Amino acid sequence: MKKIINYCFTVLIAIGLHSCDAFLEENPGTLTTQADLSSPEAARAFVTSIYANLNVVVTGSGGWGGNTLSLLEFMSGKADGVPQTEAFRFNQLTYDSQSFYIDTYWNGLYQGILRCNVALEQLPQFSILSEQELSDYLAEVRTMRAFYYFYLVRMYGDVPMISEPVRELADVNRPRVAVKTIYDEIILPDLLAAENSGLAWRRSNGEVSMGFIKSLLADVYLTYAGHPVMGGNQAYTESALRSKEVLDQMGTVYNLFPEYTDMINPENKNSGEFIFQVQFDKVNRTNPLTPVCLPTFAGISVYSNEFGGLVPRQEFVESFEAGDKRVQEKQYFITEYKGETLGGHYIYKWFDQTAVDEDARSELNFSVYRLPDVMLMYAEASNRAEGSPNSLALEMVNEIRERAELDPISGMGMEDFEAEVWNQRYFELCFEGKAWFDMLRTRKVRNDLTGAYDDFVGHTNVFNSTFAEKNLLFPIPLREMDVNAELVQNPGF
């Protein structure tokens, strides 16, 4: 078979394409331009490569204690961090196109897309694959390409649309394409094709499953229904349809954990309510969030650095409903450890006790989607599509409230029920990278001091900074502007 010499494939070779069942295993084999591309192992290696950039949503970035997840949480106004993370620039809305995290996301997401494009071109050439194997492999690749683009359009708005391998460096210098076009020509077609595959509803190794495809498609349609596309009722209906398909798997494939602390048991990875996660283990890639969320220099762990890089604001913690179990000690937050008072609330969602006490190597996964997220997506989308909450929507919200030891709700109209769904998204999914995207699609922000929902533009956060129209999009990274004359910067930057 001829050598593959396009630029994108060369980049992939430079970092290595690994073929393995658990895609974090080390040294399972590396492709070169002389590799035999007719083997099943080589085909699987192309698919495995698409996951290499998944951890862009939760990776070390910026200054001491910085993490890409922190960008979204700082912007929401629900979190703070040590000065080295430059949390203050995002809390105070003084960030610009050279700020931390902005280019890390851009670069990581596009690298993921380029890997997917190469895999989509090469996989159909493997005659050794059965029709079903090829269909399933392509479904994995298309789903991940849609995932990467979904982040890009929500963060930056109009972006260059690259759907084929890059053969020359000049090929990446493309103008921005409208958000709706990218949804209509890349994200939705990729996911609609993927949902026709034969992938299982859950895959224990953490790779793309039908549960992830349906959850991502439900999220895409829910976002498409709102700002900036304003797809309306049909999109809400499609979102409710896909999330309902996931809910139909409750009791067999997916189940809520009885206790919140079940989520920080490494033995529960890729099981229970976890639908799709960024994979971490003790050997190849440890979870960076455990030390990031520890109190700065508290001396309560064996980590050489306890960063204090992502810390919940007290105003947010105090805004939970009275009696909510999630805010009780060692549920979602921690205030003391082994008799030591920590001086405030800290995030407990990535508190890996073995890593904290023994080896400083956390293997907790980071959840991209878990069941409560989809339950609340269904509640919101069906409520909008039908004009009022149906019985299943009420049941889903009340199951989440029941686990939080809160009274059930009933008798709500569409708007009051929607506000309750948004509340539960704020609290249940806090510090999982969800709140900021909810704020963008709804153009609403929960005021932690009043409990009311303010308009996004004009909302003043707890740092006394006020959101403007420009804050609906992040700036295009300066280095991208410098090398691509086709790009036009977002307004205000």
C-alpha cells in the first residue's frame, strides 16, 4: 500500500497511534508510514487515535494549578482559584486573546478533529474489516469529531470547518464558517450517522457507546434549540427523543448511584450512572483534578503540590436549597480532613482518598456525561416541546431531588418547571463543565444571592463584574490570528 504522506497523518505518527482495548495502555504498537495498513490492528489504531485529545476538557494548562476545566468554572462566577491560575482575569472579565486556556482548547480540539478526518479517510480502505466493523469504527470517529466541533462552536462561535485531512499547511488557513452551518453539515450529520451503528449502549473500556452518541445528540439538539441558532420546538422534540432513549436503558444499563460518594470510588468507573468519561489510571494518565481541588499547601495529602486551583465560591455553596444532601460534608464538598479544618468549602468530586493518602496518583475518571445530566436534558426539552412537564419529566427531576433528600415537586407550569430543571443542573452537575454552556444557550444566569435568573447580558457576578455581549464568545487565540489572515476576531477583542 502506498505511503501516506499528508501532513495530518505525519503529525499523528509523531505522537504515535496506539491500538489497544483500553486506550490508555502503554506501548501497544505504533504506526509508521511504512506500516501494513491492511491489518485489523492498524485499523483499530486509527480509531484509537481519535481519543488522544479527549482530555482537552480537563488537562493542566496555564499557570501553577491551572486546568482547562477551570476556565469554564471561572467564567460561570461559581469558582475561584489561586492567582497563578489567573482566575481573576475571568472572574473580572478582563481576559483577552492571549489569556490562559483559550489556545489550549482551540489547539486540542482541532488536533482531535484532524485525527478524526484522517481516520474517516483511511478506514474504508481496510478490506479486511467486515461491513459491521467498518460501520462501528466510523461511528466512533464521527461521534468524536462531532464532540470536538460541539465544543468549538459553543466556545468560539463561527470557526473554520475542516472535514478532510490536511495535506498542506496552507490548507488550515481557512475563513470562519457560521455556527449553524457547522451544526448542519458536520455535527448533526455525524451523530445521525453514528446512531445507526451497532455500538453497544455501554462499553466497559470507556470508548464511544450508543449511550454516549444519544446523550451527545440530545445535548446538541437542546443547544441548537436555544441561542445562538434558535432551532426552536423541533430541536427540543429531537432532544427529548434522544434523551428518552437513554432513559429507557435505566434499570438495565444505567442506574443512579445510591450515594454521591459512589462517584469517587475508582471501582465504579464506566459503570452505574457514568455514560462517557475521560479515562485516567495510575500508570499512564492520572487525574489532574485531585491536587488542583485540594486546599493550597494544606498538608493533608502526599501530593507534592496542593494547588487550590479550583475552589467553589461560598455564595454558590450557600445558595443550595436548605437540607440538600449534596452540600453536606463529604458529599460534593469538604471542609475538614482528619481533624484538620480547611478554612472553607472545597470540591470533593475528585477526592481520591487512596491518591490523597498514599500514592498521589488518582485514577478517578472525569465525566463528560452521566445519567442525571440526561435526565435533566429530557425534563427541559420535553417541557419545552410539549408546553408543560409530563409525568416522566417530573419523575426524573424528583428522582434527582430524592437522592438529594429534598421534597418532590408537582403542579408547576412550563416556566417554573424549567427554572427548577435549571436549578438542578446548577447543583447536581456543578464543577463538571456544564454551567457555562447552559448560560450561553439559555442566555440566563442564576443569581446566587437572589436565587433568580438574570439575563446574561447585564448580569453582575459576585466579583462585581458585569457580562456584556462580547462575553458570549471567547476570543480567537492571538497566535491563530497571527498565522491565519482569513480569520476575523470576535467582537470586543
